[in-house]
Amino acid sequence: MTKKRTLTRWIHLAAAGLMGIAVYTPFPAYSNAVSLTIKFCLVPVMCITGVYLWKQREINRLLTKNP
């Protein structure tokens, strides 16, 4: 396993942990800062790292392809 994949996996797991904590917190009302952080930071990070982990080979092939 490469270092890039390991780093991506840890970022994905950390974002998932933070999102899980935010979802299962017993407090029903979040502050605006927490809500905005989840919407504009954690969800995009989860999506990007998830797709990268899923399609890493194809993404790397497209990025390193010589014309």
C-alpha cells in the first residue's frame, strides 16, 4: 500500500469520525459554525477521498497520461 493511499484513508476515516460525532451528539441544536463546517468541509472531503479511494487507478492514469 502506498503512502498516498494510506494518507487518503486516514483523512477519510478522520472526517467520518468527526461526522459521526456531529450526527450522534445528544445536543439537538448545533451552532452555525458546526453546521457550516459539516456542510462545506466534511461532506466534500468525504466525497473526494471516497471517490479517490474507489477509483485511484483510473484517476492516477488520467493525471499522469502523456499526450
